[in-house]
Amino acid sequence: KALGEYSLARDGELMQEMLLHLGKDDGLAEYGILPVQNAIKAGAAHTVLVSASLLHEQKEITNTILDEAKRAGIMFHVLDEKQEPGKQLAGLGGIAALLRYRMNFN
């Protein structure tokens, strides 16, 4: 039970950080399959969040993305939509990344 509570707290903190960066529009968060994949390839991502349902619905694409993340040493977390952080992630298309640096320097 304690592990589950820790996991939920961690997921909540990661989603809070994601939403904070998106709200600030500071370029340190991306969401959607293609932007996240590009962030991974560029080495900009440090954490990837993926919803459990997207992982099952688009298995081939998400497995490719997560394999790329693993090879690059990027942490990833699977969030369950039964919990609030997972619902929030689902609202962003089911996949998002926290970035080390901005990818668009315009």
C-alpha cells in the first residue's frame, strides 16, 4: 500500500511539474506523440510520461518511443487513468515529456 501511495504521489508531482511548464509556456515540456519523440531524439527530454491506455492502444508506437527513451537513459513513467495524474495526462493526448532545455529557440 505504501508503494502505491508513493507511486501516486510521484505521478502527481510529475504532472504538476508538466502543467506548470505548460502554463508558463517556457518550452520545458512537450506533449503529443511527435513532439515527445522529437524531444527524445534531440536528447532534450529527461522524463517521459505515458498513459497506460495509450501504451495499450498504440502499442507499436509507444513501445518504439519508450525503447528510444531507454537507450538514451531517459526516465519514463506509465500513469494509470484511474488516478487523477493519469486523467490529466490523458487530456494531453496520453504522452508528454519534461525537457532539460528548450527545443525551440525562436
